[in-house]
Amino acid sequence: MPDILAELDALSRRRFLGALSMGIGAASLSQWPGGPSAAAAGLAPPPMIPKAKRVIFLCMAGGPSHLETFDHKPRLVELDGQPMPGSYTRGMPIAQLQGKELRCLGSRATFRRHGESGQSISDYLPHIATCADDIAIVNSMVTEQINHDPAHAFMNTGTILPDRPSMGSWVNYGLGSLSENLPGFVVLTSVGGRNPQPIAARQWSSGFLPSKLAGVEFHGQGDPVHYVTNPPGITTDCQSTLVDAVAELNRLRAGTTRDPEIASRIAQHELAFRMQASIPELMDITDESPETLEMYGAVPGDGSFASNCLLARRLAERGVRFIHLYHRGWDHHGGLKQYMDVCCDKCDQPTAALLKDLKRRGMLEDTLVVWGGEFGRTPMSQGGGSDPGRDHHIKGFSMFLAGGGVRGGVTHGATDELGYEAVQDVVHVRDLHATMLHLLGLDHQRLSVPHQGLDVRLTGVEPARVVREIIA
Amino acid sequence: MERLAVILASLPFVASAPGAPPPVDFTRDVRPILSRKCFACHGLDAAALEADLSLVDFASATRELAPGIAAIVPGDLDASELWRRVTDAADPMPPRRAHDPLTDSEIDTLRRWIESGASYRPHWAYVVPAEPTPGAPGEATPVDRILDGAHASLGLDSSERSDPVTLLRRLSFDLTGLPPTPAEIDAFLALPPAQRMPRTVDRLLASPHFGERLAVRWLDLVRYADTVGYHGDQEHRVWPYRDWVIRAFNEDMPFDRFTRWQLAGDLVAEADPGLPDDVRQDALVASGYNRLVQTSHEGGLQLKEYRAIYMADRVRNASEVWMAATVGCAQCHDHKYDPYTHVDYHAFGAFFADIDDEAHLRNPYDGYNTSPTRREPEMRVTTPAARERLREIERRRIEAEGSLLAIGAPTPEMEAAWERTLQSRIAEGGDRVLTWVDDTLDTGGTRSGDWTFGRDPSIPARSGSTYRTQTSEGLVQHYTVDTDRRVRVESGSVLEAWIRIDPDDPPRAVMLQAHASGSWEHRVRWGDDSIPYGRTDQDSPGYRRRGRLPATGVWHRLEIPLDEIGLPAGSRIDGVAFTQHGGKVLWDAASVRHPGPVPPEVAEAAGRPPGDRSPDARRIIEEHRRATDPVVIAIDTTIERLDAERLALESMQPTTLYTRRLDPPREVRVMPRGDWLDESGPVVEPAVPVFLGEVVRRDPDAIRADRLDLANWLVAPATEGGVGPMTARVFVNRIWTMLFGEGICPSEEDFGGQGRPPTHPELLDLLAIDFMESGWNVKRLIRRLVLTDAYARSSVPAGDTAALDPGNLHFARQARHRLDAEFVRDTALHAGGLLDTGRGGPSIKPPQPPGLYRHLNFPPRRYEPDTDRSQWRRGVYVHWQRQFLHPMLKAFDAPNRESCTATRPVSNTPLAALVLMNDPVFVAAARGLAARVLEGPSDGSAPTSDHDRLARAWRITLSRNPSDSELMVLSGLLDRARTTFEEHPENARTLVGADFTKNMHGRGVTAIEFAAWIHTCRAILNLHETYTRE
């Protein structure tokens, strides 16, 4: 059954990189992490010129309101409290507002123009606004799933069919890992904010791809990776005698059985031992300068989004391909103003700090940063009282991209005058995927894996378009 | 895969004369090319057909497309348009945009195929297995004859027989998921060689661990888990289904019944009212299969969307499990590679439209965001012991009722005496007050809380001499229940209690509560709503609001007419509870007050002299006499107690998800492009894919076919209109894969056009027919396969077979693979002597890293690991959290069970290495193994030298004796560990753990010595070989 891995490796290269056969030794070498990338192994480089080497995806789980962040809708303010025209909503999918009276809710935010580009950004995001010239805002996103769990699955895998690989796995499948000591796909979730959305480990699953490509969750608090700490009473020296003896005994066994998998087992044990040192070192941000910590607003060990943004930079520096951060507080069915304050307070400054920090280190040009939720929020209000909220909304919402070959200072696409439906330059989730892959040098039509009789792609079977307008 | 294909394609050359072209086999050589490269546009999806050309069958491919033009002209390459197009260098087929050009060898195959007449054969998987030619005389199975023949003609050297210990270890892992014990190895070797395998196979097939082993892969297929899967991933309760699967395998349930019960156990039970209770229950538990879909309990979900999702889930699963088919791929359009149409998909889904399971979708806010959550319908599952006790209760109840009837009519003297008593009581007048509690708790029954009665000299008691003082920061409750003292409620009866609220420390609320007929849902509260018990938005008998708290500093009587809290005349109270939230309250006498000296209707009836009474009046008085007769009361109390016990016992029985039929079923319409919002499609009735025939309805007059018809169709022989032989082929291939590492059809999950054809189709057919004709006997099938020579071969390749057949598709050697995740765990625990062989029941929770469930919400989750022996149970019983599977299981590739998993991948990652090195469970196993070798076996043959002890640890874990070099490495590690721990005895004390003193101390073993042995045993439990099935 190890042949499955070998076959997938072989397949990936045959179908994607050109016909090159891979022996078992080479297949073992590419077990994550530590496996050199395809290029390092002397294989052909990706077929297109990559602009980005890695991705940092900042997922605002719960679905931030586009109407309070990047999509300025004066007409909606005028209609505040008025019935939502039925022409917009008839026959459209709807979540918690099923069967309720639909009324317009004008934006709770003030919008201003920022930077030389004059991008329109709300006052909820004063720090991100200072990066206006570095980011490309997409105001015409659409997705197909209106409930959180499937919407995350759709954003991450391009489908709601089970057992499909997350985009981080796809990217590592296509490009291989750059790191000797770390997985190619790392996930960090943050504490703090309002009642958090559940996030399933499925969201970073490798699906039917080999599990070495799955996202590995690093924890900001406690053991950074499961079982990375020695058992109580075992010192590092002691552990190394174990690893040595196990390797020696495994080698003796390999001599009798000629089992090629043993070599790989030995390598994985040694790698695991190295990770026991490298991961805690990586996760310890106390060696950062006070100025840097302050820029992010990070307190070492607090597990906050700020600390995780700083960790994202450290992971990027160490060669991790895909870094996925989740902040889980953005499901604002009620108390929109209150919770926008809470969430923006947690997320705005660190996001901007990450962009600036990457930029000053020269890393922004080959690091693609993506910001957004699994969907947006309705122009209609939900709940009463002094501070109502907004329901889930999939027909139009906003995200932004930066770095990694993205053209800064542009706003792409638009919703209608009430911010309901994306009407101009619509960007579907699969278009976003195609664009991300393109920036990484991957052709979304060719990055495919045979599964259950289909050539499965991240972008699926429907046509997807690279959004060239936001590419530098 | 390409490399494999090239090598295999070259194999026939070996047997043929040099230079002779190998015959083209359509199924093996041509159809895979057409399917992979052509069918996307020239296949079965009518809507996607390009140039009006289909290549799926001979007639379509050779049809005249335009005058004088046909895609294929058999035998005439140059006249074939297909040949012209695939060799057109400027504009080749398949088009460049497909990025998947034909290879030279594929083009060559097409050439030879067209030249030789372009013959088509139906896809192998849709051809009913042929009746086998009779085997050689005395031949148990044809496996060896067929495989040996193939090896000879393919020029493959078959490996020799494994050594006996390797063979025993393989067999133990395959049949039980556990390695053999040293005693079992000795017993095996002591047998005459010819008897070793047959006798051991029988022993292992009879082991209760057999069912646990088989269940692991079946649970993967049907995606069994302990949580709902979507959004909040709440727990649901369906483990009785898991236990049923294990039991079914252990009891060798025929696979056809196994199939019927899962798909339609409810209909099986309905069709046969004569089924014994336990069989009926099992059939319903098995029908829980239909409920294993992932469900969502997320607020704001849309009913019709999830209805479509659940249907798709069921179609995908049932077709993959029983048909190895991807019918689910026809959800949005006709299947591109197999003959399943878009309508077939919906018609197949319609079989499941009678599953009643939408309560949580209809009212998502009605308390479904709890864990465990509700997923109606659920049924109680009675354990055999409870069933026995319930029968006993029923017997005793009948007995008690009998003795009630046996009480004879009173004599005239007795009647006269009683009449005098009645009249004097009426004459006395006043109410009847039955004091429940006063000064002491003498009600009998069980109690909870502080029942100390006392007195503050400054506050006299209201009744009797003492009272109870309840002081609390928050919620506090005191109750007595199942009491000997019981009160029959009459019309107008009132429950009363005296309280005195401390003026300086008043509570927020007080509550009175009564218990009757096994229920506490009878409450009344004064004050605010801070007591959560039974709290509802609307007033109800289970939560009656009675205004503010009474004045403080004085005794006050709380009272509530019992009929207002759901206790009408005739109810019997057998418990009361006193609850308060915060504050200081003195509680004095509690009682039930009946109005008048006797019930009013009795007083009225007794108003006339006995001889002058109407029949009604006589009846009323006689009933009252009986109701107050101490003998009758005693018997009534017995009956009530039995009823209460029955209720309690029944409510203690676990629940499980099962299938309840919805009548009429939901309407199923074809959803164009799979869009659930589009309701324009035609209504479809349940049907199997059209090209596979029709189901035979067991009731010819039935309006529609149902799930039981579907199940029958899956297992019925072809002569009865079923596809049984094809279903048998799917299952036999799964068992073969389990025993030989690779299927005869290597794509276990997909027998369709995009799968891989079987390497030995005649063998697969033969085994399938034999399996079906044996009465679908699973153990017999396994027994036959493991007693073959092929099974016993070494996993070390002979000659150059590793190069000729790297995937071992021809089984010239045995397979070598890592154990499944559950068996990795079991093997370590087994070596450490920790494995708890307890079976069944709620899933167990071994220790797991803290915070693993931090992302779960609705509600937030807390993981409470088991601390008793059950934490050491087998992996098959571990709690399966779909979204956050235990990291140990995950690291070893256990699937999350969101969908059907036919083949688990086998990875080799540092995360798995970290588990083996650092997971506390594996450290505990090492500790156990160290203790075992330091203690020695109980027969006194304890090894005393390091070498003997190391060898024993080795043999316990690996079944074999260590070599000298291996011993040297181990003793080197042991010595180094001794030095290390001598330098740092505090580390030794930490490693040996708290149990050390209990277990090892006093046996002359120091903490340092024990620690050194634990460390050395860790090495053995980290070896590749430990978890490898050779």
C-alpha cells in the first residue's frame, strides 16, 4: 500500500511536471517535511514563472461584513430601516432570516479614501487603511454556500464534497515543501473575540491526497504540536539515545527483509526528533525586538491573532509554503457595532503589521497574503434593539490580496447599489483559487489528481478565471 | 502508475514467443484508454457529447457519422476517422486543452485493436460472474491453481512459504488485529506442521477479537462515528450499531442478512411480526446504518438544501459499499464513465426518501446545539441483563395484581366495623393532613442533601420541635424519593411546606417539587427564575410560577394545588424536593392536605344508611375502603415500585439511532444540475440504475419499491432478478485485499470504467459465486483463503518479481504493510499487558492532548478522559470525533469517517514518530512491558539476566527471538539508560510514575532500574517491525 504514495508522487510529476519516473528512494525523500522540493530534487521547475513562493491566508471565520469594511454603499444608508426591495431577495438563498421581514441596514461605518490610490476603506480598519497602496480589494466575491461549515469547505477545497484536499495541501502537492524541518502547510487559530465559530480540522485536511500534505495545526499555547514534548523524565540526551537505538535496530531489520519503507521510517524518526527542538524555538517569539512585538501588538504566549501574525512571518521565513490563520469571531448576527469593534481591535493592527513587516524584510514580493471570510453579510438587518446585526450572505462580499505579484492600490469589482449582489467583474471562489495558483506558478487547469474516476482540481469542473486585473 | 502500467503491459511478452504481438484485450488494454482519454466528451453523458460521437459501444463507434465517415471501421485503420484524429500532429485528439495526450504505447494499442476488428466487450464489472468450471477433484479452492498458473505463464518466481512464526503473526494480525502471545506461539509450534494452520485459523475465527478486527474496516466503509460531523460536531449516540457490527461478524451472520438489516432492518421487522424481541431489536439497531450520514445542527440551515445533501451522502455511500460504484458522480449530470444517468442517481436516492430524520432540520433552534445532541428518532436498546430483569418485573407485577384480586370480600362484621369508623371520622370533620416530613426524615426510600434537623433557640419551630436550615451561595436541593410513605392525590389536594426566610439573607427563589410515576416534572417556584430545573418560557406543570417570595422573618406556608402541577386526583406522590437559590431558609413540616375528613364524594355517599344506598354510592364507598386498606396499600406500593423500577431501568438503557419509515415518503424530483433550488425536474420513484435491470418488489401490488426490495436485489441471485453475484464480487474483493494487501481488482472502491480491471477476473468470479452459494458465509470465505499456499508465502520477493510486479498485483509474494491505526494502539497496549479486552458499550476516551477540542462550539466541549481500565480498550472502541479525531489515530491514517473509506492510505510521517515516542499511552505501554519482564511470568520461570529479560520483551512484542546484534544494541541502550538515570534519579522517579511504589517497590527493583527498563522498552515499541504485518 505504500505504493499509493509512490504512485501519487509519480502521477503528480507525470501529469504535471512532465514524464519523469520516480524510484522508491526518491518517493521516500519527499515525505514531508524535510523532503526537498521538486526543484531541489533536480526535477523540472513549475511550468509558469511563479511570482509568489508562499501564501499566508488570514481567514476571518464567521464572515465579516463587507458593508462595514471595504464596500461603501451610501444608498443603503439612505434606505436604513426601509423594507428591502423584494426584487433583490426573491428566490435567493437565505440563512437565519428565513421567513423574517427584511429591512435595510445602513452601514455602521464611516468610509474614507486612503493612500495615493485613494482606496475606500472603513474607519473600522485604520491600520489596514495605511496599507491601501499595497492591497488589491475585491468587492465582487461570490460563493455558493450559505452556512459556515460548508462555506469554509467551499472556500478551502472548492467544493462541499467530502474528502477533498484543502488549498494548502494542493499548493504543497504542486510545489513541494521548502523546509527541512517543518511541514509545508501550517494552521494557527487564535483566541479572543466573540463567541467563536467552530472550525473543523477537515478544513486543513489533505482529503484524498497523502496525509503528509495535510495542514498541521500549531498551537499558540501549550504544546505547539501534539506530542512534540518528551515524556516526563526523558531529557533530550536520553531521547537521542532512543532515536539512535531505534535507527540501529531498524537498520538491522532492513538487512533481513529488504523492506524499503524502513529507510523512510528511520528518516521520519530522526526528523521528528529534530522537530522537537525546532518547533519550540520557532514558536517562542520572545527573541523578537520590543519594537516588532509592539508593532503587532503581540504578547508572547498569548495565542492571540497578533502573536499568530508574527508567527506567520516566522513560518514564512523558515520556508513553510502555506500558512493559514483563523480568527473565529466574525459571525455578527447581532451587536454588529459592538463586535466589529472587538474583532477589528484584535485583527486590524496585526494584519497591517504583518504586511509592513514582510515588506521591510523584502518578503512581501514573494509572499501572497489573502484576507477574508467564508462569505459576507446581508445588507438587511437581523435582530432588533439598538445594535442589530447582519445574516450570512453569499451573493457579494469583499476580500483583499497583497504581495506575491498582486497589484496594490486597486479595487476590483463591485456589488449593486445596496451591496447585495456582485454585478461587476464577479469573482467566484474558484476564480480566487485560479488566481492564487497562477501567482504561485501553477496552472489551475493542469494541477489535478485522479480520484474516483475524475481528474480532480481545486477549481473543479466549472470554468475558472485568473483575475489578471489585480496582478502586477 | 505509468511505470506500473508499462511493466505490466510488458508482462504478456514474457510468455509469448519473441516478436509475436500480444493479443489486445479490450477490458484490460483498450477500455481504460478510452475511458481516461475519450469518454469525457465521447462517453455516456449525453449532455456532454461532442460531435455526436460516442465511443462507449461497438454500434456507436462504428456508426456512420457522415456519408462514408465512421469513427472506427473495424480492421481498416486508414478508413477509421478515430485513427486519423489521434495521429493528427497538428490538431490531435484528445485536444491539447485537455493536457492529457495519448502516449505512444496507447496509440499503438488503439492501432492493434482497430486492426484486429475493434471488438468490444461489456465492462467486466457489469457482467454477472459466470458459473465456474468445476475445480480439480479434492481441491478446496482454486486459488493456488489459478495463481500458480499465472506465475508460471508470467515468469514470476513465487516466494517460498513463510517461517511458522511470521505466518502465525500474520494470521493473528489479519484475523484479530493483535499479535500472538508467547504462549500461543509455543502452542502453535508444538502442533504437527499440517495441523498448525487449520487449528489456529479455527481458534482465531472463534475469538471475540475477530469481530473487532473485521468491524474496523466495515465502520470505515459505512462512515460510523460518534459525532454528527458538520458545524458543532456534537456527539450523537449510535454505538449500539458498532457493537452490532462486531457481534454480527463474530456470530458469522450471513452477509445477505447483514446487508438487509442495515439497509432495511425496520422493514424486515415490520414484515415479520413474529420476530423474537431481541432479533427485532437487532434488526432495528442495524438499520442505524441509514442514520450514519453527517448531519448539521447549524442555525440558519435550509431544509431542502440539507435534504439534498443527505440524499447524496446516502447514494454515494450505499453504492460504494455494496456496488463499488460511484453513482454519486451522477448528482449533477449523467456519469461520464459509467452508465449511471442523472435520473438513475435520483431514483436510487428515492429509496432513502422514507427515512424519517428531519426533526433537527425543521427546528434547528430546538435544543439541537447540545452535546450529546438529539437526532430523532432514537430507540432504547435493552441489554440482555436488563431484558431479563424487565421480564422478572413483569412477572412480579402480575403476581401482585393477582394477590390484589385474591383479597376476598369483607365479612359483614368487618364491613360494619369499618362503617362505624367511617361515620366517626366524618363526624370529627376537618381536613386530613398527611405530614410528609417533620422533625426527622422517616419516609424511607432514598434521599439526597442534608437532612439534619435542628433548632436555633431564638426561633421556635412552626411544627414539631425542629426544622432544617438550608444556607447556600447558589443552587441547593434536598429531596427524598421512592419513599414508603406515599400519598394518593384527591380532588383538591394541596402540597404544603412551611418556610421562614432569613431577613438578612433572603434567597432569590425557592421551589417545591413532587415526584410521581417516575417523574419530577411537577414544580412550583416563588421568587425569580434563577433555579434552572425544568425552567420553560411558558408556565407549565413542570415549572409553575407563583409570584414573589413571602415576607421574611416569619413562618409562611407555601402551598400549591397538586392538579396545577400536573398531579390530578388518583396520582400517587412518592417523593418531594426542596430547592432554593442562594440565601438562608428554614424549612419545617411538609405535608399534603386533603380537603375534608374524607373525600367529598365519599362523605356524600355515606350520608344515607348502608341499606339505603344506590349502587354508585356503594361502589364509591367500597373503593374508598379498599384505597385505605393497609393490605391493599401495601400491594399498590409494591406495584408502583415495580413500575418505577421498570421506568428507571428503561430510561437507563442506551439509545441509538435507527430507521423509522416515513409514510408517505418524501417526494424526490430530479434536481437539474444538482441544484436543490430548482424544483422543475420530474418526480422519480425508487429504482436501481436502469442498465442493471429492475428490482423485484416482494409485494407485486406495492405502489413503489422500498429499501428492503433494494437490499433483496443486491443479494438475490441473477435467476431471481438480482445482482447478488456482483455484490459478492465486491465483498470478496474486500476480504481478499485484507488478506493479500491488494485486491484482485486493485481499485477496491471503484469497479467502474475508471477503476482498474481485475488481474485475475476468473478467480474473482469463482470466489464470488462460491461465497454466495455458501450462504454468504464470511468466516468460511476467510478460512478458505488463509489456508491457501498463496496466503502462506513470504513477503520477501523472490527472483526479480519486485521489479516485474512492484505492486504485487499477481500475488507471487505476500504483502507487507503497516498495521491500521487501531491495531498500532492495540499492539502496544498488548505488549505492555495493559489491553483491556472489555467489549461494547459507549465509546471510550483515552488521554489526548489538552485543548484538542478548543475549536468546537455549540456547545463548547470539554474532553473528560476515562480514568478506569476502559481507557486501555481496543482502538475500535475509541471515541470517533469526526472533526477532531484522536491525534494518535489520525497520525496513523485512520479516516475521519465523513464518507466511505474503502482503502486507507498508509503514510509515514514525523507526526507518527512523535506519537510512538511521546504519546503517554505508548509510554505507559513501555512501562507495562518493563514491568512484565522484570516480574517474569507467574509460573516462576522468571528470567533473571538482562539478556533473558530483553529477549522476553522482544518476543512478547515481536513474536520472535532477537539476534545477537539486536541484543547488543538493546543492552547498550539499557546500560546507557542506567547511567543516565543514576546521574539524575529525579528523572527516573518522574518516568516510573506514581504507580511505581504500588507495583514495583518491594520487589527489589529500584526506580532507576525500572526507568532504565522503561526506556529500553520504549525502543522496542518504536520499531518499524513492531507495527508491520509481514
